[in-house]
Amino acid sequence: MAHAHTLKSHLSVLQTSASRFASSPAFYVPRTHSESGDVSSWEPVSYTQFLLDVELFARHWAHVLTLDGIPQRSVIGMWSVKLCLTSPLLVQ
């Protein structure tokens, strides 16, 4: 008997995870000393906070792109020169 599988997007997986593991850490971000740049601690980001941040980011860019005349559901590429990840990023 064949099983019907529904495809899940990264966003639907995040929504499910946020509802199941709301306050659990999804990952940790480094806090650094302003002078030395050394990592002083790692701050947890919960699944709920991550989902809220993703939704806020999406609303912001949807607004910006709409103002620029880009139709909804257009495929675009983005390049951020200020985005910086500190290695290692702790993911649970």
C-alpha cells in the first residue's frame, strides 16, 4: 500500500517546530566583547523567536520589494554584504 506524503517546506517545518518546541533553543548566537571581538557567551534563540524573526524579515522585504514594483511571488536573488556568521554556530 502506497503512503501519500505531503511535501513540507522549510517554513512549514519551522512553524511545526515552533508549535511543538516553542521555548526550546533552536540555536545559539555568540555575544562578543566589543573591544576584543572574543565570544563571551552564547545566547539561545527559541523556535518561537526564530519564527517571529523570519516572519518579520519576510514582511520587511515584501514591503521593500512591493515599493520597488516587484510583483508578489517573483523569484529574486539577494546578496547581503553585511551578513556575518561567527563559526562555530551552535545548532541543536
